[in-house]
Amino acid sequence: MVLSSIRFKITLWYMLILGVTLLIFSVSVYQNFSGNLYGDLDDLLQSKAEGIVRSINTYWQAQEMDAAKEGSRASAAEKKDRENFLRIVRQWAQERSDDAKIPAAAIQIFDRDGRKIAASASAPDALNIPLDTLNSALEEEDDFYDFRPEGKKALPLRVYATPIIEDGKVSYIVQVASPVNQVYAALDNLKMNLLIFLPLTVLITGVAGSLLAKLTLNPVTDMVKTIRQITAENLKLRVKIPGSRDEIKKLADTFNDMLAKLESSFYAQRKFIQDISHELKTPLTILKGEFEVALQRIRSADEYEDTLLSSLEEVDRISKIVDNLLILVRFDSQEIPFKFQPVELKQLIQGVVNDISVLSNSKNIMIDFTDSDPLPLTADESYLRRVFLNILDNAVKYTPESGAVSIALRAQEPYAVIRISDNGPGIVPEELPHIFERFYRGGSSSRAGSGFGLGLAIAKSIAEAHKGRIEAQSRLGQGTTFNVFLPLFF
Ligand SMILES: Nc1ncnc2c1ncn2[C@@H]1O[C@H](COP(=O)(O)OP(=O)(O)OP(=O)(O)O)[C@@H](O)[C@H]1O
Ligand SMILES: [Mg+2]
């Protein structure tokens, strides 16, 4: 649970990314630093060697000038001067090794054959000139290399060798060496610092990150607690909305919206069931009463027939309710197998008008169907008939005797609009928004009598399944108009 929690994962990723970034950073800092330190040391060694080379050259020039003056004693002077030269060189080597910039620097001078002719005291005996370096010196090239003395504790030396050129040819090689202990110490120091700093930083940010994640996710934990308490009986509960304006707030808002929808649909379902029970109870009570009365004593055949006939009316009523309910439930679960096919609207409505004429004639109501151009649609014919049947049934049912009903068709891109108006009692404004609700029956219906309050709900569902809609307008005492919008092509 803890290991799979978002908090743990975020913290772990956070630490991992930071660790890797810091590691890359540290390695590059270390390499850069070590490169710089070696570069500085090499520069020092080089400048020191160049100093010696310069001094030796100056000495030689002075010697040449003396020899030129004394001409004849050249060879003796040369020999003497060689010795003199070696002595001076040894002395230089001693003196110049003592340098504040590179302490413990070792200076050695080799001849063309690689023989050590002078060495400062600090130069280890084992430090000679490697063949490669000698060869490159003879080709007038200088060279850097590392020398590792024997012994475990001995520090490696950084060595620089450069040739001394006399009369255009390499005569000696100056070699300057310095222990790299300062470089090592500085690098060790840096390494230690990085080794402490890196894990410590990762640890601190890990702890801080974990706390931050906890803080951020606290509202989610609260939410989970609330959600756990929600049951079908407890749909009124809402999760606490955090004060922030972030994704968590969005989540809480969305969740509360969903709860509100769930609550309302749950109560709608409950009300629906109550309404159904209520609706079925009335005809069943009547049926029961009729049967009970019939069974009180022996009846004649005519009496039984009467009872059965009036029972049949109630059974019809029940079966009509159940039929309507079935349609609505199927709409809800989108299970209706529509058979969409080309339908000619004018003919279809004419058929419905004919069907309803028995009713309208009996109330002496005129149905005026204004002639129109044919309007072809794609629709399920039998369901579409039901839409107009239910609306026309209302119009005829609620309009008093000798009233008038009119039907008009027109195309209003992208819809075909069918207007059905009556001059009946109209609908009170407070009722109008509810007339499409299931089991809703307005005040006018009680006057007109029987009805389940399902006709318009079914008509609306069918229109919507055809990607259309129904609008109702009404003026109290003047009449009601229904406009059915159906897409011309879909
Ligand atoms: N043309 C109309 N004139 C006046 N009131 C109407 C008209 N059409 C609908 N109503 C009102 O809208 C309510 C809902 O209509 P709906 O057709 O859904 O139910 P119903 O006619 O009462 O019952 P059912 O159609 O299931 O037999 C009616 O009860 C009535 O109050
Ligand atoms: Mg109706």
C-alpha cells in the first residue's frame, strides 16, 4: 500500500532524478577541477624549466664572448669551462628547486645520451629520463608524463622535460618534476565534499518532497474517507473542496458534480418506482373490488359478463401503462431496435389524423392539416407515429368540445418542423417546464380525466432518439402549441 502510493512513487522519482542529475554534475565538476589543477601544475613546471633553459643560454653567451676575446686558449678554456659549467648547473639545480610556487620541485639535467649530469637534492634517484621522452627531446620537442615511484605511500610525480639547444643542436635536457600531493589533496577534498553533499541533498529533498507530496495529497486522502462513507442511502454527502485552484480541486468538484447527478438520478428512479406502483395500484384496487363484489353471491351469466367487461377495461389500462413503461425503460437502456427508413412526413401525419378522427369527431373538434410540400425524412415510422399520436391525443383530449386543432409542416434547415396547435385551456406557466416529465400530469388533465402522464415523456424520448426535439408554448385560456423538430437528413 505504502510502496504503491503516489506519494512514495513521486518521492522516489524525485530522489532518483535529482540523484542522477547531481551525479552527472559532480562528475563533470570533478573532471573539470582535476583538469584545471593538472593544467596549472603543468604551466608551473613548464615556466620553471623555461627559466632554467634561459639562464643556461645566457651563461653560454657570456662564455662565447670571453672565448672570442682570448682566442688561442680556446680548447683549455673550453675544458675548464665545461667543468665550470657543470658546477654551476648543479648549483642552479639546487637553488632553483626551492620555489614557493612548487615546493619540493625536483630539477635534473641530462646530456644527449640520457646521463644525469645534475640533480637537485629533492630529485629521487630512481627518476631518470624515459627513452620516449629522450627521443622526443632530441627531436626538439618537450614532453609531460607521470612518474610513479616504488613504494605504497610514495606519491606520483608530474614531470616535464624540455631540450636545451646549443648551436642549433640539442645538447642537454632539463627535467622538472613535482609531487602531485597538492593536486591529490585538493581532489580528495572535493571528492569528499561531493560524496557527503550528494547523498545529503538527495536525502533532504527526498524528505521535503515526501512531506510536500503528503501535503498535496492530503485532500485526496480526505476525499477517499468521505467517499467510503457514501452509500445509496447516504448520497447527500459531499467531499470537502480544497481551498486551492488546482487539479485536486477540479477532482473534488467533478466528484461532487457526479454525486449530485447520482443523487438526483437515484431519487428520480425511486420516484419513478413510487409513481409506477401508485399508477398500477388504482386499476388493481378497482379490479379487486369488482371481483370481490362479484364473488359475494352467485350471479347470473349477464352479471358475470358485465364484471368481466369492466375488469377488462382495467386490465387494458394496466397493460397500457406497462407498455408505455417498457418503452421508456428501453429508451433508458438504449435497447430499442429502431428500424430507420425513408418516411414521407405528410403521409405519416395524415395517417395519424385519420386514426384520431374517431376521438376528434366525437368531440366535434376540427383538425386542420395545412397542405404542405412533401418532406422526406429518415425515421422509424411506427415510433414517429407515436410522437404525433401522443401530441394530437393531448390536443383533442384537453381541448373542449367544438375546439380547433391545426397542424402545419415546414422545412427550416436542417430541420423539418411540425407545428401542432390547439385552442384549448392552455398550460399554466409553472407547469409548462414539467409536462415532459414522466408521470407528470397537470391541472388540466384532472378536468379531462384519464391519463398516465407518460405521453409527452415518450414523445420526447422518441424525438431525441431521432436527433430532434419538441418545444411547447402555451397561453392560458388561449391554447397550446407544440413544435416538433426532426432533422431532414441524419
Ligand atoms: N394540448 C394540451 N393542452 C393542455 N394541457 C396539455 C396539453 N398537452 C399536455 N398537457 C398537459 O401536460 C401534461 C402531460 O401530458 P402527457 O401527455 O405527458 O400526459 P397525460 O396526457 O396526462 O397522460 P398520457 O398521455 O400518458 O395518457 C398533461 O397532464 C396536461 O396537463
Ligand atoms: Mg397525453
